[in-house]
Amino acid sequence: MAVRSPALILGYGTGLSALLFAFSFTGGTLYGYQKDPTVDEVSRKEYMRKNRRRPIEQTVNELGESAHVHAPGYEQRRAQRIKEAYGIDVPTHGASTS
């Protein structure tokens, strides 16, 4: 008759609970969720990109202008700020370089 130690029993229980959690987390399968076989993966990804895309104006309004994210008209606003602060005329380009 073999006597099992409490540490061994707790270890087996922990391992079993981790395995059952993974099984439950993946939706009852250890291979992940099942994709729809009738939908082409490329068209699904293209749809997701179009569906999730935001206009640049909305992004700039939420995040603000930073080092590499500029809203339309940034060059003119920048030139105006520099002129007000330092009195220097900055040439502006018609198109943004970013």
C-alpha cells in the first residue's frame, strides 16, 4: 500500500486544474476556437481592416498631435505658433511631409 504525500496530491490537483482551465478557456477544445470554413481568410482580414479603420482626424483628436502624427493644416499652425513666439517667418509647404 503506497502512501501519497500531501504535496504530491496538491501538485496533481494543481496540474489537473490548469489543464481543465485551458480546456475551458479555449472553448472546450485544446486547439482554440473553430473558424468558419466557408469564409476566406484573406477576405475576412480585409473586412476587419476596413471595419476597424478610423479617419486620421478622429485619431488626432483623440491622441493629439505628436512627433509623427499631424492633422491637416499642421504646417500653417506651426508657422503661426513660431511667428507668435519668436517672430520668425517660417516658410510653409502646401502638403504635409508625414
